[in-house]
Amino acid sequence: MIGRLRRTYRRMRLGTRLALGLGVLSLVVFAVVGTALTTYMRDYLSAQLNDQLKLAQMAQSKSIADTGTLQGKRYYRWYYAVYDVSDGAPVLRTPENAGDVPTDIDEFTSLAGAQAASGSELVRTEHLRGAGVYRLRACEVEPGVVLVSAAPMDDIDDTVQQLITIQVVTFVLALLALVIFGRRMLRRGLKPLSDMASTAHGITSHDLTESAARLSLRADGRDGGAEVDELRTAFNTMLEHIDDSLAVRAEAEQRLRRFVADASHELRTPLMSVRGYADLFQYAAANAPEERDKHLARLRAEAARMGVLLDDLLLLARLDAAEVETPLRPAEADLVQLVEHAADAFRASHPDHPLTVTPGPRTLRLRLDAQRIRQVLDNLLTNAAVHTPAGTEVTVGVLAEPGRALVRVADAGPGIPPADRARVFDRFYRVDKARSRDRGGSGLGLAVARSLVRAHGGTIELSDEPGATVFTVTLALTPPSLMEP
């Protein structure tokens, strides 16, 4: 039975639970207040009856002492008994009226004897056979004479019973009103929670598997108090976080699709070239031997180009999974020396682009992967040569600032259009869409450079200054991620 009640209670709504809890609490409060009030009223009426008995006995005692009789000083339904206790045992005097004493006088005789023995006024509540519950009081009229009076307690009991009845009826009506109207008020106060629940149910109808899924629903309103408002704010913040996560996921999926499409396209071109030159090589081997070496060289060049592309893709994949396996091998190296070596290699491979190394510190030792930083420098310098006309001046230099080192690679070319600046570091992105892949590369150079710099705990930024395009690589002097354990 108790288990069934518990299951029923658990299935109730929160508003009903609160209303029932409030009703039970109110019932306990009503019971405590009613008990205290009833007890106080009974004690008060009993004290009043005691005072009335005392006052009546004072007048009766005077009449008995003066005349030996009560002389009509009686109250309706009261009993009176006069005892002589001069010899120690109480002896009842013959009553003036037969109705002055009850049928059973044992309680009167006992109280008179007790009063004579104690010498003080005594009060008792006794049940008299055939008469009911009475309040008895014994007092000394004069030495050797004791008066015992008894007043009925029916009026007190009736008054207390009426008070209890009124309290029960009033408390029941108040409890019903409290539960009914309290439940309505609670339901109104909990409406913001119901609205949030409806919002949550509405979210479940959204297909979050779609790449463009967005959560437009929010919990609105300002009712419910500070606590509900705080919960509403937290709920909306959570939805914003989920919405941002969905947007990031959608963007990542779109970027992945674009990356796969671009990678497939980029790999398809050298593969088609390899297949074509293989067919030409096979034809030349049978019909034109003098053309065979030329086709073989082209075949090797396309294979090498495809190998470079695959190496870049593999490096980007390893950098993306750096938490599992880092592709860096940090060691102590001189950044200034790396820049000088990269400058020498650039001059040898691009003699049509004059290169200037700006003055800077003579040496700047950092903990880094020298091979990968050299790859970053080569990519930036090659990018400056490929995307500027012959004769364009290129500059490179190292700067030392508090806590960091900067490498600036600048060219005096035509610059990058504003619409393309935000995407120059995207994979397979080319500023010049019409540039051939033989001259423009695969579009992975800057993406690889940014990933390598980030793996070193640094940043790479693009800024267009008047008459120059500047890439700035920033590295921490002691990158925490590259420190020896």
C-alpha cells in the first residue's frame, strides 16, 4: 500500500506535489494552533469555574457560620454538603433540601476528609454517578466544619466541543481553499518551467543531423522570480552553446566536404597526367624511342608533384591529430640562422626576385622544430615569389620583443584583394583562380604554414601595408608545449 502511494506520488506533477506538501504543512500548523487554542480555552474556563466556586463558597460559608444554613444561596445544578469534622471523621449534616447532595456522596466525603487533614482548600474534578463530571471544592467554614461545593463541567465541555467543531470546519475549509487556490498559484508560478519544458520538447522535433541545423527556439518571459529567471538564463545559454556547437559542426562538415572535393580534384590532375604520360611512354617505347626519356621525365615530375601533395595532406592530418601524435621534434635552434639559410635558398631558386634581410638580432635561440620552421619560411618566401611579378622586391627579418620572437616576410607586389584575405589560410584556396596548378601550387602552402606555427604555440597573421603584403610569424621565446618534460 505504501509503495503504491509512493509510486502515485512520484507520477504527480511538481505543482500538485507542492500543493499537497503545502496542504500537509498547513494541516500540521492548523493542528498545533487548534490544540494550543483548545487547551488554553479549557484551562481558562476551568480557572473561571474555580473562581466562581470560591466566590460562591465565601458567601455560603458566611451564611453557614452566622445562621447555620445556606439561606437560599444556591446555584442551578450545583451540589452542597456540610460536614462536621471535629472528631477527625467527616460526618454529613442533614441537607436542607434533598437535592443539595447527589445520590453518590463518596467523593464529597473523601474530599472533606482530605481538607480536614491538610487544613487547606482543595479542588478536584470527579465523575459523579448519575450526575456527570463535576468540579469539587472543599473549604473550612469554621473550625470543625467543612463545606464541599460541586459545579457541573458540562458547559465547559460543550464550549470546548463547539470550539473544536468550529476549528475543524474552519481549518478544513481553509485547507481546501489553500490547496485549490494554492495549486492555481503554483501552476501559474511554475508556468515558466512548463514553457521551458515545451521548448525542450520542441527542440527534440528538430533534425540535428542536418548540417545546417539551427535551434531557433528560446525560453522567453520574465515571470517566475529570480530563481526561475536564473534557470531560464542558464537554459538559453545552454541552447546558445548547442547552437554554436551545431554551427561549428556544420562549418566543419562543409569544410571537410570541400577539403575532400578539393583533395580529390587536386589528386585527380596528377593522376590523369601520370596515366597519360604512361600511355605516351608505352607508345614511345614501341614507336618513337627518342621521345621515351622526355615522357619518362614528365612521368616522374607528376609523380613527384603528387608525392608533395600527399606529404602536405599527411602533415596536415598529423597536425590536426597533434593531441594523439605530435609531428614536431623540438630542439634548441637559432631562429636568425634559420632565416638566413631560407634567404640563401630563396636567392638561389628565385634569382628574379631580389631578397633583402632586414637588420635584427645577431642570434635568437628558441626551442623549436628547425625543419618545420624552415618549411614555414620556405612556404612564405615561395608564396611571395609565385604571386608577384618578376623583379618584385622581397624582404625578410627577425625581431625580438619581450617574451616573443617575430619573423616578417614582406613583398612589394600587388597585394591580396580584401575579399580573399580571410581565406588565404584555407586549404586548397587560391587567390588567383585562373593560375595553373603548375605555377600556383596546390593551395596548401599557407594552410601548412599556419598549422605548423600553431603547433609551435605561435600565430601567423597577414596584413596589407601600403605597397606591401606582410606575413608575420610570432613565436613564444619558451613555448610551454615544446619544453622538455
